[in-house]
Amino acid sequence: SSAASDVYKRQVNYAIKATGYLNGSETATLSVALAKNGTLLTDWTEVDMSGLGVVDKVTFTVDWDNTSSAVKSPEQWLPFYWCIDNVKVEFEE
């Protein structure tokens, strides 16, 4: 079966969580859903990360929950990688 149909059947939510930091303190987090409520993100998606505020570091982690006991980890049905492209950065003077 395809990854998309597995997502639909299993209702697994899978996201990338971005956390911003300034001088070692967390500023904010945001989440980008790659799979949610049976829907799989299949296209490039623009993400506004300005909600993280002024940062000197951003970390990315995988965040997922599993409502199906049949799935022990998301890599059983989703690739364990994702891409970032066209990053725009503004520097304060």
C-alpha cells in the first residue's frame, strides 16, 4: 500500500517542530504538519518562521503521535527525512 493510504488508515500525525533560541534561551516553537488527520503533505509549502522572533539558533525535531497501535514508529511508513529550500534570513543592524 502507498504511504498516503497508510496515513489515511492509521491517522498518524507527523510534524517537524522548529524551536528558536536567543542567547541560549528558547524564544518560541512552531510546527509544520507533514501528515495530519489522514492527509499527507506532498507539495513544497512556504512556512513563515517569523513567529520564532529574533533568534541566533533554530533547531528542528520530528514530532509525532500515533493513534494506531499498529505503527511503532513513523519510519515504518514515512521517510525519516525532509527538505528545506529558499531560506530567507533578515539581519538586524
